[in-house]
Amino acid sequence: MKDGETAAPSIFIVDDERRLAAILKENLERQGYRVDCAYTGPDAVDFLEERRPSLVILDIMLPKMNGFAVCEHIRVRSQVPILMLTARDAEEDKLRGFELGADDYLTKPFSTKELLARVRALLRRAPASEDLAMIRDGDLELDPQSRTIRKGGELVELSVREFDLLFYLMRRPGQLVSREQLLSDVWGYEFLGDSARTVDVTIWRLRSKIEKNPREPRHILSRRGFGYLYQGQE
């Protein structure tokens, strides 16, 4: 690599369908990405202990260790974007994957064009280093690097999605954000049917953990018919 140049993003494919993995690898390399592959869950975990890819494409149905377990393993250690693949279109699978920290989903079969578009979108959304500064507001302290939140100095246990949602809102104090926008930016998928309920349920869980009185919230406020905003302390 010449001086002044930056390395191309690296993509890690985890799929036991070797033919599909080879096709994806070829098409991604044509776009200038660096690509590695693994075909089992344990092999993926071993690879990720040594390497730090820019994005992971992760199949759910893997031998020895499924994609959900691999996703959970990754999220304990890294915030690398994860695009999950599944041969099934079950909503339960998608919700479980998102709750474990997946950023996006594709159901097989899919087009190469759609995959490439989602890869580009995920890489654009990956947080930059300047986004990882500590956020303090009143008795709340959020640390993006360790992914911890403290209230009055006490650690608050949040799920992956609860943390991501709170981080998103705290970085935009006073900004009203629609459910559709939250689904797109935090969950990584578009509004479908009553999927807004997913946002409402996660907001309620957050309020129950960080608000003194969840029924009369002071931090995460709602605007009927539109969405939510984070109200910073004066």
C-alpha cells in the first residue's frame, strides 16, 4: 500500500455453503474489498480472535455452532457490523438476530446487487473513532468503547439493542426521531406492519432501567403519533 492510501475494507464471510461463499467472495473482491471465509462456527470464532474485519456476513445455519451463537460471541468483543443470512423468512429469527446485535438481514435467495448495497450501507454506518467519546448527562454516564451505562455510578445492565438505542438517542439530545427512522438506523431494517411495536417495547425496557419513574420519564420522552427524543438534563 502506497503512502496516503487507506486499506480497503475487509469482509469476513461465514457460511457452510462453500459455493455461495465463493460466489460472494468473488463479487466482493471485484468491488475492491478484501475477503476471508470460514465454514463453521468454531472456525469463525478462531478467526475473529486473531483478525478484526470491517464487516461480517454471517449465516444462521452453521455446523457445530450456529450463527446466533457466533453473533453473540462477536458482540461481547466487537461492534463490527454484522449482516446475517438465513434460508428462512421467519420473523422470530430476525428479531432474535437483531436482539443479539445483528445490524441487517438478508433472506436466501438474494441478488448480488442487494447484498452489495447492504454491505455499502453497513460500512457507511460503522461508527468512527470520534463517535466513541464518553457521554455524561446528569446521573447517566455512557461509555461507547466499553458499551456500559452507569446511573448514579451504578452499572445498569442493558441488552445489545437497548444500549444501541440509548446511545443513538443520547447523541441527539432534543432531536425528535420517528419509529421508522429508529428501525432503519438502530435495527437496520425498514418499517413493516406493526414492527414499530419493537421500538416501543425496547423504549419501555430502557425506561424501566434508567428512569426514576418509567411512567413519568424525564430522559426518554415520546411524542404521540411520531416518535421519541432524549431530553438532556439542564
